[in-house]
Amino acid sequence: MTFGKVMGGGLPAAAFGGRADVMDRLAPEGPVYQAGTLSGNPLATAAGMATLRGATPQVYAHIDRVSAHVESEVSQALSQAGVPHRVQGGGNLFTVFFTDQDVHDFDTARTTDASAFAAFFHAMLDQGVYLPPAAFEAWFFSAAHDDDAVDRVVAALPRAARAAAEAQG
């Protein structure tokens, strides 16, 4: 099971977007040139459009519920194992920092216990749950994360939390 939200439906993205004032700075209307290997690639663009058409309010509501549930379960498992942590998120994304400090910038994010993160990551991986491979990356969910997938993630958490507790530096 992997975590990832890909606009291209599994293909490399052929497009990106942003606020209008930023996008207006791009060529041909603005002074900033942007190019990429897959920019405008017909297959990747078609896959992205199909993915965006399927991104209904119901899909986002599902993803938000899944993310909130897993975020809570992660924090509970780590707390029960005695692992200092901070879970920070926005919308349906969150990141787990293995630290007892509030994280509000890069300096405080760097206080995360790399050994605890690595042990947690590998214990989840050993159980078939593929997390973001770096402590500074967010967890993403998709419409494909059904109840069975979420149950599998939640079931893997206690063992991974114990591994993190044993590895604390």
C-alpha cells in the first residue's frame, strides 16, 4: 500500500497550477520561462484531466475522513508506546515529527528523532505499508484508500510505534 496523490493518475504530471498572480508571471504572458520534459504531454495531460474530473466533493470528503482517522490513530499508537511526537497537518495531509517540541519552522522540524522515524518507517514497510520515505514528507491519501486499506494501516501502527520507541535516540 502506498501513499501518494498524483494528478496524472499514476503517470508523470504534465501540468501544474497555482494562484493566478503567480501563474500570470509565466511565459508567454510573463517574464518567467518554464519548461519540462512532460509539459503538455498528451497522455499525461489526458490522465491528469481524467483524475481531476473524478475529484468530486464526495471524493474529497472521503479523503478528509480517512486522513483525520489515520492521523488520530498514528498519534494514539505513538502516545501509547511513549514516543514523543507532533502530528501536523492541513486538510487531508499530515506529517509526523518524532520530537517533543512544537514544530513551526525548519529548525524545529530538524529536532525529529531520525532513528525513531527510520524504525517506524521500516516497521510499517515490513508490514506492507509504504510511507513517505523522509521524515519531512507528508502522508497523502486517495480515493483508493478504502476501509480495508485503512484497517491495514491502522493494524500496522502499534508494532511500528514500538519499534520507534525502542530506537529513540
